[in-house]
Amino acid sequence: MNSLEHSRQISRVFSRPVLERIARSGEASDVARELMSLGVTCKRDGAAVGDLFEASLAVMESSYRCEYVYKAAIANRIVFGRHSPRTSSLAIELAVGNSIVDAAVFNGTSTAYEIKTEFDSHRRLTTQTQDYLRAFDRVYVVTHPVLAERYESLVDPRIGILCLTGKGSLTELRPAIGDPLRVEPAAVFRMLRRQEFMDIVHAHFGPQPTLPNGLLHEHYRELFEMLSGDEAHEGLVGAMRARTTDGESVSFIQALPKSLRALAYATPLSRPQRRRVLDALASHA
């Protein structure tokens, strides 16, 4: 097995089904055995399962910089580095228009990150980034340094370019041009949960009549689309921040190995499931 295929097999543990299985069972011994069979080892004695995940991400960072490596860098370098998980929220694979943005950070504003690794095609990039410009203040393409200039020439000049360096840091080649006024309320509305768009409408238009489910969505959509771009954007940022910046969510994500933060943001778990995940990761490998 060559190095690339070996690393691809390791990368499969960083998936929602794997984390959900651990959350249901409270067991990660099968994952630990799989990683050790692939040659993943920890330097210290008495290593825990969580240490194997850390060592696995290190292997991927050096020999297979897949999409998850980029997502982990955004979680660790931006949410936990530049900002704080108590004030900034990270959404993974968020539906926006006809696209799905790889990662989006919501703090005082909104920033979309479209990841293009050296294994990806640029085929849909133009339509993807146009969708994101309708919903986010700032939009970035995050890519390999070798590809950065190519993407800089391909995308709208309002799109920023970030490079994931060999040392794992994110370097800005071109800044994104932000403008919440260009945000389209219709695009934002489709990103929100029902209670979220109801709360935003109530804040701007006051209490609304009780309506059957069949009429409620259309009623609130019509009112929401009367908002200005920056009002809709402000509502989006507030709603998205509220999803993961509560104390319980922050405590859980902080307690995880750094390698699993991005996956945790992508995987909704109940309180008992979170406890089982932490216990499983702390068990002896």
C-alpha cells in the first residue's frame, strides 16, 4: 500500500458515522484497533484513544491533505486561534442556495470558506462562490499554495484567497471584500431553522398571528424578504452564533482533541452522547 492510499484509509475515521457510532455505544476500541493496524502510534506510554486521533491527523497533514485537514485548520486556527468558541460559531457543510459551503464562521460577521484541495476540481467554483456572495459578508477560497494563483485568477475579485501552508497555518494571499448590504434576504431565509426566522421577523415586525403550518412558512418568508440586506445578515449571524456558543457546547468542544473539533461542529449530539464520546476518547488505546 502506498503512502497516499494508507493516509486515505486513516482519514476515513474522521467522519460523522464514526463519531455517531462512538456517541451511541460509548466505545471506540474498534476505531483504535483500526488505526493501530494502519500503523498509527503514539509516542507516550499509556496513550488514550484521543491521542490516536491526534496522531492520525498529523499523518494526514504530512502526506494526505484532504478536505478534513483544511476544516481542522479552520476550526483550530480561526475559531480557537483568531477568535474564541465562546463568541464564534463554526458551521460545517452548510446549505447555501444550490451549493453547500465547506465551512462558515460567524462571529461579529459571517465568513464562508470554500475548500479546494489539490485533489479537487474547480468545475463548480464560480457558481458556488456566487451563491455564497448572496448570503455572507466575506467569502474565501482555501487552497494549496501551489494552486493559489490559479484560483485567484478564476474567481470573482471580491473572493479572498487563503493558503494552507506546509506548517498548517492559513496565509492570506488576497483579502475578501466584505459587504453585508449585498446579502439577499431570500438566500438567508432558506438557511435558517423555523424558530430562527420567526424570532428575526418578530424582532423587526412584532408579534405575528398564529397560523397553520401550511401558511406559516410563506407568511414569514414574505416578511423576512422585506428586510434590508444588512438586517437579514445581522439576523443570520445571531442565529448561527447561538447554535454552538452556549456553555455546554463550548465545554464539550474544548474538551475534545484538537483533531476532532471540526467533526464535532459537524455532528449534532445530545448531552449523554457527548459524555459517552469524551469517556471513549479518554479510554486506554
